[in-house]
Amino acid sequence: MTLTLDAPRIFQTKPLLSVDNVSKSYGAVHALRDVSAIAYPGEVLGIVGESGSGKSTLLRMMNLEEIPDKGRYTLDLPDVSGNLFDLDRFARRMLCATRIGIVYQNPHLGLLMKHSSSGNVAERLLVAGERSFATLRAKATTALEASEFPLERLDAPPIELSGGMQQRVQLAKAIALEPALLLLDEPTTGLDVSVQALVLDTLKRLQQDRQITMVIVSHDLGVIRTLADRVMVMRRGEVVEAGLADQIFQDPQHAYTQQLVHAKL
Amino acid sequence: MTLKTLTKPWEAMSYGFLDGSAKREMRRKMLKSVAVPGCQMPYASREVPMARGWGTGGLQVSLTLVNPETRVKVIDQGADDSVNAASIRRFIARVAGTPTTMDTLKADLIQSRHRIPEEVLSEDQILVLQVPNPEPLRPVQPNMSIARQMHADADYGRMWLQLYEQIVRSGRVMQGASYPSLVNGRHVMTPSPIPRWDVPKLHMAKHLTILSAGREKRIYAVPPFTRVEPLVFSDVPYKVEDHAKLTCHRSGATGFFMNEIPQDDGSSTHEVSDSEWGVKAIRVRDGEKVALGETWYKDGEMPQ
């Protein structure tokens, strides 16, 4: 009797997201230098680093808001192929609207502050071509419910809401079309600790329920530790260390990572 | 041959007030706007002896299109006899020597603000609408550079967001005038401040409609037999104003767009907004022989 062993799952599945050798400079400043990143389906990739380390730039590129000087970006999805940085404006907008959700640190970037909260979520669906009022209303309500937004404030404009609530509206907007990839740019920075915990709770539950692939950028190691499966540590536009979350936090190899972990503890 | 025979005698102003180059530019921009229905074309918008915002855009189009045989009708808020309408009509007649009329059927060129006449316009008529704000995207995108890019991409999702907000806040679409409409399946335009009642009149109409905004320097057109579809949700149908059952207290006409006239006791009466249609109805009632045109709305309903 021969025993056949399957290769570990991680070798069998193709990464959903892969960014290869991306470089970007603003004049003399190198924001990113040959950065590569991958994320497997259903996985949470955490990116840590100090301010100016290029982590937000990388996230903006994953949302196709910015195009690098060189590099490749692919998403392993049906009917998405080739280097996404080469897409035209039109295709890029459609891809961002339907396949990628993003939550910004500053809700003013992601929301129309004076429109209703449900309208903000509905906008996403409208861009994707939904034209039935009843469907819009139902889908917006479902998305807001999933992000644990109090439904009695469904039609309140975000400007009247608290910071935590605004992040929930952003989150609902990001997941309204059930995207394959959810990008989170410091989603809890600026919230007080108890609200931060609630928002993280929601994110964790969403991740478990929907098996959504997430990339989360934060300078807060606590946030990364709570959510991420794998971690990338960035500094001055370069990746200094990458690996499983436990590995990075328990046994940091690079001097900078050690410093970072110790500063936290 | 002397120089005098070759040159024109001195005149106080050119025919139709605007000089030749101004008219040539207007003509070119009008042709362009007819070629791309609903697309806003920028133009220079010359000075006319009237303040910007009082119909200078429409007036420049009218002055360019008239010749001494063009019969001109001018409407303001549905009425031919309001001050603004009367002054514009008199001005065009004075500088271009055109005959004027109040009868929709006899007019060749109709310049209007707020209304499209109740009688159906024919192939040989031109409707010129004065537009205060030509940009339908302005309420949802204050940055005009981005708005132009949205037009180029036909990225109109946010227009529905505006309607969504109105339904959420008030239970129905509140957009009373300038109802955003998709022209020829491509460009969204604001059809000047005409009421919702008048928008279906533009759909597959036989006449040419030119919309011109003098202050904003934009011109766009709805050529004859062009689709004009008001933006709606698939499950919330387009509704015109609830005027089908109202009766004009002066002419007794029913089933047309009405002006509400508040009374001392708090109630209100109504009169037909299209004043010439009201006048005709009164003359018919008094037994006069009047040529009545076919109307867009029949018994308060627009036939499909």
C-alpha cells in the first residue's frame, strides 16, 4: 500500500492578488523600491510600517488609484487578466467598482458626507449599473446590516455620524458588491480604543463569514495581530521582512522588526 | 469703379445685431451640437443689450437664425405678454425686421423660457430654449473638469443617486424642473427649467430644439426624431405634474399645465400656463373661428 500525500494547500492554490517588483518615485523620493506582495484567497495580509514607509502608496496602487513607474499587478479572477496597471481608465473604474472594496482612514475620502448613508452604499451599486430602487434599497440595507450599522440611522448623512459609524458606512459601501478583495487603509486609526475594538470585531466576523481576501495597512501592531494571517513589514519603500503573523511577532528576524515588536510590548 | 461702389454704406449695426463672425461661430456650434445630440458645446457668447441670465443665450441663437421672413414667437413662463418676452420679441423685430406672432402654429422660430407650447410643433419649426444652468452633473459633481470627464465616459451613475436621495427624503422624486434626461442614449442633458410635464414633448419630436446658456457659454441641441428619456429607476415610473384634472378658471380648458393662483380665502384657482392656448380657448368659446393645433397632451394624457 502506498501512501500518497497531497502537497500543502498553499502550494496548490494560486494567489488571488500578486504585485510584482513595483517601484515608484516622486522626484528624488523613492516611495517604493521593487516591492512584491501576494495574498491567497480568503487570507488577510497585514502591512506594517512607520509613516512614510510606502505602505499606503502600495495600497493605493492595489486600488489602481496610482500607477507605478514599473511593476505588475494581477488578480486571479474570472474575466480579469493581464497587468492591471495597463488597463484604460474605463476598465479600471469598472474593476475597482465591482471587484475591489476600499476603506480609507479618512471617511471624507470615501464618502459623500451630505448624502444619506444608504445612498452612499447605493452609489457603489449604481456605478455597477443597478437601476431598480427597491433592489438598491434592499442591497444597501443588507450591506449596512452586515457591517453592524444601526439601521434606524439608515438615511442619516455621514456628517452627522460618529467616526466609528462613518467607518461602518465605508465598510458597507466596500462590501456592497461582494468584492473579491477588500483593502483597508488604517481603518481604525483615529477611533478611540473601545470603538476600535468593535470595528475590528466586525471586520473579523465579516472575514470569517464571507472568506473575503483582505489587505490591511496599519502602523498599529495590535490591529495587525488581531486580523492578519500573514504580515509584511515595510520600511523606506522596501519590504524588510515577510511571513506568517505568529512568526513575525514571536520571532522577528530583522533588526527593524525586532525594534517594532519590542516597542509595542 | 470707385471704392465707394465696392463697400457697403455705413450702418449703425449689422443685420440681426450680431456681427458676421459672431453669427458664423454660432452657426458652427449649432451644427456641432446637432451632430452630437445632447452634448454641450462651448461658445463665445457675445454681449447683447441684455443682462446675462435673462435669456442672452437663447437670444444669440434667435438672432443668428432669423431672416426677414422668419415669424418669431417669444415665451416667458408660458406667457407671450410678460415683460421679458415682449422686450425680446420687440428687440428681435427691431434689429432683424422680422414679423412677430403669438400663435404657435404660425411661428417659425420660438424662443422660450420654462415652457414648451401645448400645441405640437412641426418639422419646419425651431424651438430655442434659454438655459440658466446647462450642467446636469453640477449637483453631484461640483468640479467641472471631472464632470466633463464623466460626460466623456458616460459615467452617469451619480445622477440616480440624486433621485435616490429625493425618494428617500420625500417619498417621491422631487425634481420639479430641469429633469435630467438621456439624449439619444448617450449624453445626459438638463432640458432647461421646463417642468416635468414638458420633457416627454421632446422625445422623438418633429422639431429641432436648441438649448443655449449665455452666461455659462454652452450650447446643445435635440435634433428632430431623437430619443429623450428622463432618468428613472426601473421600478419607479416617470410622473408628470398632477395637472390632468385641473380646469382653467378663465378659459375652461382642462388637461393642460396650469399656473396656480392663490386666492384670498386660502384656496387657489388655476389658469392655463400657455397663455396663447388659453386665449385660443376663450376665442373658441366666444364663437370665433380659430385654428386649433393638435396638442401633445390629450385629456391630460400624453399618448405613447
